[in-house]
Amino acid sequence: MARSGNLNALSIISEQKIFDENLLDKIGKDQSYWINRGVSEKTLKQFKGGIVRSGKMKDRYVFPIFNSKNKIVGFSGRDLMNYKNSHRPKWKHIGSKSTWVYPAFLNSDLIIKNKKIIIVESIGDLLALWDAEIKNVIVSFGLDISSQLLNFFLKIDPNEVILSFNNDEANNSAGNKAADKAFNKLNKYFDSKQIKIILPDKKDFGEMSKEEIINWQKKI
């Protein structure tokens, strides 16, 4: 159960900027990038993303970020180039990602019903889990739990919050350390029995097969 004494401890949430829906016309319908990575077209259609070939999101697969009223509050773009050999970031965001609760516009009812939330770093992780029929997932867009997400969690008061940041133990352990930090942050608002750290069996869920993800789910 959420700790009622901390319900007023969160910062005030600023009003979200709403983007023009006509911007969706600039997003192409090419789904080949994620399909080649094993994500089904059925899953991809639900998120209304596609490739952008010009502007700030040039050569990125872009996901429009919708709020609970199905208004666009931002965009998140995955680089299609070899980002390891360039200065381009793997993911680029337009809008205030600290105000995003994504993809609650699709799965909030399911999360409220199941009272269980899995938190992942990126939309790529979300897609891999969603394709394996694990849909009670929220994206943190990084290694922190924003005030907006905390408010969402407190409103739902889930039985379980599962932290599944990237498993970076073989590299710099950023995701592992961030999971510990996020656990301590959530523990100010929830009983420690409600919070679990269950990292992917590989570096991230995008590197795992559907069968491996289904087996991972048995740990929950």
C-alpha cells in the first residue's frame, strides 16, 4: 500500500505542451526497422510510429507520445544509423519527457486491473515485451523515475512495481545502479514489499527472443 504520509511530497507537475496532430503526416509508414528486429507489425500499428526523413528527427523511427486524452505531447525517435560510430544519440526526444506516462493511453486500464507495473528504459524494451503479450509496461525514458510517473503510480497504488532497467553489469553497470536508486526513491512512497528489481536476462529486452522473455516473466 502507498504510504499516505508521502502523497504530498511530489513536486507540482507543469502543464504539458500539446503538439499539432498534423505532424503525424510527416511520419512515414515504413515499419521495416522494427520488423527486422523481430517486432510484429500488429504491435507496431498500435503505437502509430514510422520513419521520418527530414527535420529534427531525420533518419529516425519516431513514436508520437500521447497523453491520457490522446493528445500528442512529444515525440521519441530511435536512430536508424549506426549510432555507435557517430555523435548521434541512440534516442532523441522532443517535448518534456519528464511529464510523459507512456503508453498509458493504451494500457492504463490493464494496469489498473492487474495492479502490476513493469518499468523499462526505452520504447524498444516496451515493444519486445508487448510482442510477448506482456503489456503492463511503462517507459521511464532514461534512468530516473519522474514525478509524473510517481503520481501515476500513487494513483493506482499497484501491488507490485517491477524495475527492469537494462542489465549493464558487463559494461558500466549504469542500469543496475539506476535500478537500486529507483528502488530507494520508490521506497519513500511504497512498502518495500511492493517493489522488485528484476532485470532482463540479457543487456535489454530487445536482445532477448520472445521465448526468453516469456521465461523471464516467470520470475515475476
